[in-house]
Amino acid sequence: MNIGDTVLKGYCALAPMAGVTDRAFRELCLSYGASCVYTEMVSAKGLIMHDRKSALLMSLSENERPAVVQIFGCEPEAMAQAAKLAESTGCFAVDINMGCPAPKVAGHGGGSALMKDPDLAARITEACAKAVSLPVTVKMRSGWDESSVNAPALAVMLENAGAAAITVHGRTRKQMYAPPVDLDVIKAVKEAVNIPVTGNGDITDAESAKKMYEYTGCDHIMAGRGALGNPWIFAQINTLLGAGETLPEPPIEEKMRVMVNHIKKLCEYKGDYVGMREARKHAGWYIKGVRGAASFRREIGALESIEQLEALAEKVIISAAE
Ligand SMILES: Cc1cc2nc3c(=O)[nH]c(=O)nc-3n(C[C@H](O)[C@H](O)[C@H](O)COP(=O)(O)O)c2cc1C
């Protein structure tokens, strides 16, 4: 599929995930065939106030192509200014967050709260689209709650306001991340608009990706939690949807090798102290489902160095073989 002039190779994007989809993880997922990657959401206000952390969140390396910068906020002028700043990163599109349920975002009128105010959502989209020459896209939920499922109608408004593509996470804000995703609402958005639609929610393996893609008729799909400790999911999805073939799980030795290399990159980009602390959650995801995983939890929680991580990887391989 194309967004603007950019051809996305592959079927499935890596979803934006605050605290997770940093440079190391984005590069890794692209290497496994993610069609594109998104930055963590970045505060529009932070960007225009030249906050260093916000600027760092949206910075992209040469190895991250194609990439989208995602911004959040609720003021059209500030969002337009932020979109302009994002444009200079080398991203191919700027995405507006209309899905975040967190009180620190939605409680201030941004993220999913914009779904309750379609006129404001359209004004923000229009202001951003006019401010930049790159495509402006929107990621939304199905609605605020079960009595206000408005994604199809809102998507039409945003298309008219200049959105180049829409991603729909098929849950309401009230549902957060729990009940099964509503594929029908994604299908309804696809039928309502003429711009590309990306379906998102509960893609945990190639089979669930196929179901999302075929049932909804969407142009493209996006995986979030299903990629945690599991970046090869993108290769598995591309192989099933592209060639109709099932790619087996990598052997545990390969998984552990990928984990260690991932964390080495994390340390290279963020420094050993931050990298090793963030490594703990990733290590937990990489060993999920491995025999004896529970017994490694405490060790993971105390990881301080790459040497300890390598020793853990060895133990996990031995434990899996027992
Ligand atoms: C830890 C975490 C952080 C997230 N951060 C963002 C974010 O910054 N921007 C956004 O649009 N969605 C964010 N999301 C939502 C995901 O992009 C995605 O829509 C959601 O997890 C559903 O997809 P999944 O079932 O494949 O995980 C986040 C989700 C998680 C679990």
C-alpha cells in the first residue's frame, strides 16, 4: 500500500507504543519486515517548547525507514507547529494520536478525547495537513465508549479535513486494551472512506493478522503487543499473507541471540544504565512461554549488565532443552 508517495513493503506496521518503540526496537522490527514503524507519541507542546526529551523521542536514525512520527495534543495551532517540526526528522508521514486512553493525555483533551469532539479533531487534522507537505495520518479507536462508536463517521470527516490515511484500533477508550477487538468497526471504517485504512488490535501471530486483513478488507495492518519479545512476527505475517506459507517460530537459541543483540543496541543508544533497566521488560517478553520462564523472573528484575543477560540467555536455552 502507499501512503502519499511512500510504498509500504510488507503487510504490517509496528504500532506506536510509549516506553517501548524506541530506536533499537524500531530498527529490529524493520529488519524483520515491518512495513513501517512509528515513534512513541510525542507531545506537541513539548516539541514547540523545545523540550529536549520530546525532540529525542521523535529523532530518527538513517536505519529507520519508512518511519512515522506520532504527535499528541489538542490545540490546532500547536499541533500544526509540532507537525512542521516533525517534518524535519526524515519521517514520511506525521500521525495524530486520537486513541490514547491515558488520563495524562485524554484528561487534557488529547488522544482519545478528540473522538468526543469531532469538529476539533477535524480542525487539528486540517491545520496539520495545511502546515506540512508530508501526508498527515490519524490513529483512532472505535469511539469513546459503547454508546458513542463513531470511528466510521469521524474517519469521513478527517478524510475531508485532509487525512491521508487512518488507523483504527477496534476498541473504545473505555475498553482500554482488554476485550477482544471489534473487527466490524474496522471493516465499517474501510467501507466509509477512500483513503487507506490500517486495522489494529490483537494481532498476536500470523493467523490473527490474516483474519484481520481478510475479514475487514483493510489495506494494511498494525501490530503492537504481539511484537513484544517477538519481532519475527512481521516475517511470519509477510510470509503467510504474501506466499500463503507458515514460517515456524525461530529456535530458542535464535530468540536469545536476537534478545542479546537488541539489548546491546538499546545500551548503545541510551547508555548502559538506562539500557539495562529497560532491558528487564524486554527480557521478560522474550522468555514468555519458554519452559521455566517463571523461575527467571527475579534474575531478570536484577539485570545490570550484558554479561548477566548473556548468562541468563544460556540458562534459558538449557532450561528449554530439558
Ligand atoms: C505500552 C503501550 C504503549 C502504547 N503507546 C501508544 C502511543 O504512544 N501511541 C498510540 O497511538 N498508541 C499507543 N498504544 C496503543 C497501540 O499502538 C495499539 O493501538 C494497541 O496496543 C492495540 O494493538 P495491539 O493489540 O496490537 O497491542 C500503546 C499500547 C501499549 C500496550
